[in-house]
Amino acid sequence: MTFPEKKVHGYTDESIVIDTAITSGIAASDAEAGVARFHQVLAEVMEAGRDELAHVQPPYPGVADSIAELHRQGFVQTVLTGNLRVAAEIKIQSLDLGGELDLEIGGYGSDERDRFRLPGVVARRYQSKYGADLIPRRTVVVGDAPNDIACARSAGFRAVVVAHRASREELSSFGPDAVLDSLEPGLVVATITSLVQQE
């Protein structure tokens, strides 16, 4: 297979698979026909590798404590990810991070292939569950890639990124509200609290 040249971090699983297949010479119609099978195979692979995930993809240092502290402060937290829902849930469970996340209102790559439509998915699910509209300026996406910033901005959300996969300089060039060097809980909570209190 030939991997597409463009950076794929921050895109949805389906879009990555389709782009990779087409770049490898597979007809677009055949690539589309294989999407359902991809869902099935990925679920099987993720389930089989559940025990290895924590070792292969450990959470960022501080993420568990940051989630716990934000939960204590009363923040509703979920995920907005390009991963298929089954993959995202297995990843989260393998890292023991799901207890304080409301995964029911999350937006997943299995909901929409276009990542920029996922904020709308979260907003609809939030409204359905909590009976209130999601207020964009009081909604913060925490990510680590330029596309996380762009996705947040497309919905009018705040954007906080941690300089892990990309440099502080690269991330800053995309105009996030804040770039963090770590997910130290005190820093994360102070940053997010400040942002949601701004008018």
C-alpha cells in the first residue's frame, strides 16, 4: 500500500483508509465498497490488541489527572475524534480513562467522514442529553495537531493544543487560544477555566 503524502493526523479513520487505497491504485468505488469491511476488521483488531494498547499508545503524562480535576470542577467532557467509535472506546478503556468522560455525546469518525462535521454531532448529542444548547465560546477542544485547531475553529469552539506531536512554533502558527508544553493538571484547568469565562 502507498500512504498518501499529506499529513493524516487529525483526519478520520475512514478518510485515511480511502485516501490510502486510492493512492495505492484502488478504484474509488472499490475503496468505498470496502468501508464496511474496514469497520469490522478494525473492531476485531482493536479488541484482539486491547491489552497491548496501554503499552503501545500510553496516555500523555498528566492527562488522567487533568480529566479527573476537570470533572471535579464540573466540566462535561467527551471526545471528538477521527477514530471510529469502537476504536476510540477500546483505546479509552485500555488506558482506564473513560469513567469521567461522557462518551454518549462524543463525535467519532464513524459518525461523519468529514472531521469538520463532528462538532455538530457533539452539539446535537449534548442538546439531546442535557436539554441545553452547547455554547461554542464556552466549549474547548484540547488536541495536539493543526487539524484539531481548525476543527475547533470551524465550529466557533476554543482551541487548546499540547506541543507533543508538533512543535510549539508550528501549532502557534494556526492560531489556537493556547499552546501548552504539558498536560499538568493545574495548568490545564487554569487555561480552560480562563477561556470559558471570557466573553
